[in-house]
Amino acid sequence: MKKTTAAFAAVLALALTAAPASAADQLHLYNWNNYIAPETIKRFEQQCKCEVVQTYYSDNEELLAKLAAGAKGYDILVPTSNAVQALIRGGQLKPIDKAQLPNLKNIDPTYLNTPFDPGNQYSVPYAMSTTIIGYNDEKMKELGLPTDTWAVIFDPKYLEKVKGRVTVLDSSSELFAAALKYLGYSANDTDPKHWDEATALIKKAKPYWAAFNASSYIKELTVGNIWLVHGYSNDIFQANLDAQAAGRKFHILQGMPKEGAVLALDNMVIHKSAPRPDLSLKFMNFMLEGKNSAELTNLIGSGNPNKDALQYIKPEIKTLPAVFPPKELQGKLEQLKDLTVAQRRLRNKQWTEIKASR
């Protein structure tokens, strides 16, 4: 009996010591919804002999709030440039050893050494998206609605034809940016009077919208419950793929607003308390390879700052203005800037008013 007990104790002790070693071979990736292909994850897991554990957020504000509340255990985060700036200022990121990233040479210099992170001390570009109009082509044609202007999202004369079939992103920064562009201002305008105009515009349009939705709107577009959205270009691309795979008669198309839109450069960063910074650097370098980066574009429709990836991207995707904006549109695209504490406080107050309005 004692021998059996001793043997069991030895097995138990071995199991307890072995478990952390297995758990340690994990990379914790905190990413946007639908922002990396399963095939890519599987290939990295095979290469690094590790497991990628993914959790998701649907807005930069959600990411920032969670980290500010003390969330830990993440290795890689994929924030947009303005959120990178906030994370650096808050001391939330670990400096990057660029000697471990030989594939960084593949990134177009246009997207390096930005005001958000001079010298790329903390971040490397991952992918791009535009925040645009997504729509059901059959319904928009049937109703005779324009698909190249923010008016279709904000003007009641158009909205009354699609009442209850429209969603907008549950993101104050993105929705205010669209409203400001429609009003003729910069997406980064911080004049309180202009913010009041944008707030009034949003409140006037809100009764016609079905929801503020930053995650499930892809499915709603795919099944035909929603006909029109203010959303991310790669999500709209995915919704069309899903609609075609399901044999729908309609297509979900991307509409570039003539007033301009937000261009988001999303970046890979390492959290200051990352359990596996070594695996984080391997993942970064893996995603900077041309073929792997091209998969982001081919499979999920993201824009791409990787020069080496261009040779692997499908020709039909290269022609999509929302994915690879032509020069005449580039001047109307803006990257969002971070807000000051006072500006953020005012924006939050207005956002609360908008959500509470009827």
C-alpha cells in the first residue's frame, strides 16, 4: 500500500511539474475579431511547436480599458496607431528587439517611423483597413440609394428607406470620425463646436439604426438581416465571402465615401507583462514574411503595408479601392490621432448622451 501511495505521489508530482511546461508553450494573442486566418495560426503553431491562444476585442477603447483595469497574461496585441500611442504613454508596452525581426525589411518605409512610434521602438505594422460603407447590392439598387457618401448613414431622407436595416460601429472614435468627415471637417477635428454638430447629427440618425454593432454585423449582412453598415473594410469583405459561400443571391459590396474615411494601420506590439516575449518576436517575424502577410489580404481582405506580400496577393483584390486605395482617394483618408485626457472626457460625455438618447 505504501509503495502504491508513493508511486501515485511520484506520478502526481511529475504531472504537476509537467503541466506548467506545457502551458508555457503558448502564445496569447489579443486581436480584433476575424483578423487572422485559421490556416495562418495553424502554420505558426506547427513551426514554433506551440499553441496560439486567441482572445478578441472589437474596438480600441475596449482594449485600452481592459489593460487600464489591470488585465495581464497577453503576449501580442494588435492595436491601431492611435491606441499604440496611448499604450506607449501609459507604459504598457515592452520595447522590441528589432535584431530578432529580419523580415521587418519587408515593410514599406511609408508605414515606419511614424509620429505614433518614432523609430518603431514598440510596434511593427500588421495590416490596414478602411472604415467605410458596406451594403447589400440588391437592396441598395432596388431602393435607389447612393453608396458613395456618408449621407446614406446620416441623412434621414435616405435612412427612412432602410430603417431598422442599418448598423453603425459601436465605437465613438470611428462614428465621430465618419460624422465629422460628412460635415466637411477632419476626422481628427477637436473643435468642441464641431463635436456638438457631430453629436446632433448622430442623434438625429440614431432612431433609424438597428444597432451599434462592432462584431456580429458580419453575420447580419451575410444572412440579409442588415442591408447597410458603417464598418471595417475587411469585415465587409468577409461578409461577402460568407454570403457567396452560403449561395446568397446578393453580394455585400464596399462603398468608399466621397467625403473621405478613416485609414487604420494596425500594429503588433508586446505587452509589458508578456509571459512569452520570445514567442512574441517569433510570431512578429513570421507575420512579416511576404507569404504569411499576403494571407491576411487574400483570406480576410485586409490592406497590406508589406512590400514582399504584394507578389502573392490575388489580382482581383488589388483592384478593390477599399483595400488598396488609389492615389486620388489616399488624400481623403486619415489615421486617427489619440485624444488628450480632457478631450477623451468630453467625447465620453457626448457618447453617453448619444447612447441614452431616443
